Amino acid sequence: MSASRTPVVASLVLLLVTLCWGTTFPAMKAVSQQMPPGLMVGTRWVLAALALAPFIDWRNRRLWRDAALLAAALFASFVLQVLGLTLMSAGRNAFITGLNVIMVPLLLPLLGRRIGPAVWVAVVLAGAGIVVMSYEQGSSLLGDALTFACALAFAFYVLGMERFAPRHPALALAGAQAVVMALLTPLWIGVEWWLQGAAYPAQAAGALQVWPELLYLGVICSGLILILQTWAQARASAVQAAVVYALEPFFAAVFSAWWLAEAFGLRAMLGGALVIGAMIVSQWPQRPHQGAEHPHAPN
């Protein structure tokens, strides 16, 4: 595959990743009605870790160090998003979480990086699309703060993936991240159990009623999708990935309308069109000094 086509293919793979993420919103909503959210997330990552375990280089210390840094940011984004969601509407939560598409380029100068005007145009379009798709009034200051921190954590995760993904085979890094995530989730489950007390085991038993959804969330949406995300971010810039990820609220609205019969109207379609425009702008040719920011991706 030619070098000029690689970023485009990476964007298409990231688009598939984002589409699958969109299905997790109705799936997790259905599952969370049957079991505690921390246990749901923990089960999801345990299943992903088991599926990817054969592909991990267990003796590679550098792999585990990089995976631990990535998983810490990803775990923080999961926890903060769920906590924020308990204090606000789902639409406002999606909007603030989607601000990571703007945070990624804003963080680049702190890392000594420069970005071109086309990227800023893409970021503005994507941010506008997120506002149109997801913005709702009504929240608490704490809810906003928690969800903003979630967006910041995920922005650091996207930047970290750009840096670490080219260093390792996609299967190995994805598997190591899944293992670390699985090891971190008992902290969340322990807090849930402590807060809910004796009622927790009965709530946890609801997992038996939603095992197909759990398998889908764990093996497909966590395991397989993490492999694709790792491969693509080894070949695409963090800003390029963030712009594509901005489509997540659009796909979530589509699948929620199909799965849960929720409303899907003109606002979602207009916001999605703005984000698609941002994706196109983000693919405009960059100057050589911008295109040479990434190390060669592994085979």
C-alpha cells in the first residue's frame, strides 16, 4: 500500500471503529438495566483480555509500560463518563465527551507540535457537528466537570495511541491494554459493592440475562475494535483520529433509534453532515513537515 493512501485507509478503519462504538450506547443501556455499570465494564474487558491473550508478548516490559499508560487514560475516561452521566442528560454527556476532538489539537502545542489551518477548519466543523447532534440544556456543575475531565482523559488517550501504537504489533498492544483494563475494573466494582451493600449480588446476577450483549461488547466492541483502533492510529495522526471519532454521537443516535426506538431527527443528520465535512477537510494534503510527524508503522 502506498504511503499516500495509508492515512485514508486508516481513516476508513477508524470510521468502522467509531460506527461500532455507536452501537455500544444502546447495548450498554440495555445491559446496565440488568447489572451494575462497573461490573458490566469489568466483564467487557475481561472477555476482551481472554480473547486477545494468545497474541500478547508477556515478557515485553516496554509493551506493558506503554499499555499501562494508555489503559490508565482509557479507564479514567470510562469512569468519569459514567459518573457524569448520572448527573446529566445523555445528550449533554455526549456533547461534552465529544469535546476531545477540540482538545487534541489544543494539546499538541504543549508537545512541541504544529498543526496547519486545514486541521483547525476540520476541528471547528467537527465541534459544530457535535453541538448540533448532542447539545441539551440542564446539568450540574459537578456533572459538567466530571464529563469534561472524561473528554480530557480520552484526548490524552488518543495522543498516547499516536505515540505508542507504532512501537508494537496491533494485536499485542490491544491485548495488553485489555488486560490492564480488566485488572483496573475491580477497583470500580469494589466501590459499587461498598455503596450498594447486600443488594449488589442480586443486581450482579442480572448478567446471566444479557450474556449475548456482554459477549458483543467484550469480544467485538472491546477486543476486535481495539485491534483496529491500534492499527489505524499507528498510521494516522491524533487530530485525524479525533475528527473521525466525532461521528460517535451520530452513530449512537442512529443505532439508538433502531435498537431502542429513540428519536432520530434532522438535528442528528445535520450534525453528522458537518462531521463528515470535517473528515474530508482533515484529509487535505499536508505540508511535508506535518506529514513526517509519525514513525514508520509496524508491519
